[in-house]
Amino acid sequence: MTAIKKYFQIDELGSNVKREMLAGLTTFISMAYILFVNPSVLGASGMDKGAVFTATALASAFGTILMGILARYPIATAPALGINAFFAYSVCIGMKIPWQTALAGVFVASLIFILITIFKLREMIIDAIPADLKHAISGGIGLFIAFLGLSDGGLIVANKSTLVGLGSLSVNTTWLTIFGLIVTAVLMVRRVPGAIFVGMIATTILGLATGMIHAPSAIMSAAPSLKPTFLVALKHVGDINTVQLWVVVLTFLLVTFFDTAGTLVGLATQAGFMKDNKMPRVGKALASDSTAMLAGSLLGTSPVGAFVESSAGIAVGGRTGLTAVVTGICFLLSMLFSPLLAVVTTQVTAPALIIVGVLMAQNLKYISWDKLEIAIPSFLIVLGMPLTYSISDGIALGFIVYPITMISAKRGKEVSPIMYLLFFVFIAFMWILNYK
């Protein structure tokens, strides 16, 4: 135990083993839904859902444990939402590209991802982002995950007239979310240790007691075979031979690049890791997630990246890589205890996401709101993330406007060459995302 504490610098970071383990479990519970959502989404492309479930668990475990051991950050990785929908609905169904070829596209994108990581291009970009915009990214992610929580919990629903609206209070499960939110909020205000995790447990117990959450039919089950998707990507690399498919590869690369970069910056800011506007060991963190993406493509899933729900574990007090290792082990165990995950409904995790959103939004106070050349691009990042339902799109909006407002304020010389380069990259990025 002493060796573990020393390696992860648990004492130096003001944490303890118990807190790190609780944080790891909290992170897992907050993101366990991906084990069921990812197979459902990718299954629409014709992929075997059982194989995708196993691939999702293994890829998440591999990337998360690697992040914990190599980079020593309490950050988990998993197949990202949004890009998996692009994989299934836009690429496979919309473009009529076989899922095997699309998976090969993810593999090629991951190789490029690793190359630009090795040459420290990603690290240079993250370091070049101004402090104000980094705080905007963190705050924007807070609003984004709070919006996810409100939506998952039924408090906010789609509305044809106003785009979004208040959910119906006649739905029983919505009250389950409200209960969880109130309990978690009271515990947080009272500074009860592990308040977010305790709130999720209390919500689960109430759901089981009232029948709003169904008890699992079994405790253990064997993991589905990985054979239908394992190494399929390698066999179809030769199919990446058209302009259309290279556009697909580039889209996989760009979305994962900026989603992960934004998430890492946001989580590092939340945890207080940023020093002199730089993220320590960022190279190792980037190497971990790019390697996880490569492993995921070989196992048989869409791009893997840093998961924003890691903020739940950080909010509980997770500060070291031990948190991520515990989360990764939970993913491995989930393959045997998958029936138990059925009790972790969206109403259970929704209150946690909303509260974590509040905590992350506190970073907005560090933005220079009195300077419009900073305030405008920052505001677009913050508002863009939840309204476009995309971290990368929100970043794109702010990064495109930032050089323009700085030049207008006669502060163009303060903008780094990399930020000017990103101006053009993001314009191309937005065009590619809307490529027909």
C-alpha cells in the first residue's frame, strides 16, 4: 500500500486511498451507461451488439487504466458519444459505408492521432490556448454535462415550439431525479464526504423500493464474444481508397482531437492541476487516450477519448491515477456483473451530472468579462457546448471568433501563431462536419 501511495503521490495531493477508490467507483457509475448506449448506437450500423458491449468494456478499461498508471490522472476514457452516432448514422447508414470499412477508418485516424501526439503537436496546441479560453472550456463543459443531466433526468425535454422545455412532472421517474438532486445538493452544502456517491445510492434505493427501477434478474453473466468485431479494422484498411472515406477519417480525427483536448483541459482545471496555464504530464495523458483509441478500433468500437463524466469522481475528491485505475477495474468486472448495471439508470446519474456542472461552472469567474475581446469568444464557447450538444463545436465557435475580436481590439500581436492557425483549421473543421 505504501508503494501505491508513493507512486500516485496520494499524500502529496492531499488525498487518501479510500477517497480515491470511492472517486473511481463514482466515475464508473456516472459513465456506466456507455456500456449499453454504445452497443445500441453502433448496432444500428449492423455491428453485433454483444461484441460491441465487450469491446466497449475492454477499450474503456484499457484506456482508463493506462491513463491512471502512465499519466497518473483521475480521468477515464471510453467510446465518445456523438462520434459514435456519426459512425453509425452518418457514415454507415447515410453514406452506405459498411461498418467494417468505417471501423478501418477509425483505425487509420488513430494511427494519425498517435503520430501527432508523438511529435507533440497536440501538446503545443493545448499549451497555446489562452487561460481565459481554458476557463471558458471548463465552464462550458460544466453547462454541457448539467444539460445532459437535466435531459437524462427528464427535467428538460425536446419541444417543437421552443426547441427545449420543462419536462412533465407527471412522469414518476422525473421525481426520482428531483429527489436525487435535492438529496445530493443538501449533502454537498453540508459538506458530507462522498456526497455525490451517497446521493446516487439513495436515489437507487428509492427507485428500487418504489418500482421505478427494476431489480436485476441475475447477478452475474458471461461476457458476449468479441469475435464478430475483433481485428476486423485491420482486414479492411485497404478499403480506405476514396476521397469520401478520407473525409470520414479526417472527421474522426478532428472531432476526437478537439473533444479530448477540451475535456482534458476542463477536467484538469476542475481538479486544480493547471500550473502556469499548462497541464503537467499532458504528453502522457495524450499518449494514453490516443493509444486507447487505437486499441478500441482493433477491439471493435468507435473512437475512444477522455470522458467528461470523470468530473464526478474529481468532485468526490479523486486527484490521482488510482481513481482511474479503480474505474478501469470496474469496467473489467462489469463484463461479469453486467445485469447489476441495469439499476444505474439515467435518473440515478442525472443529479450527479447537474451538481458537477455547478462545480465546473465556478471556473467562469476567472474569465475577463470586462474585456469584450475575451468575453465574446469565451461566451460562445460556454454557450456553444450545450446548445450544439458538442464540446468540439463549442470550442470551434470561440476559437474562430477569438483572433477576430483580438485584432479588432488592436491586440492581434498577443495572439499566438498557433491560435491563428487554429482559426483556419476550425473553419475547415466546421466545413468538413457539414460535408455532404
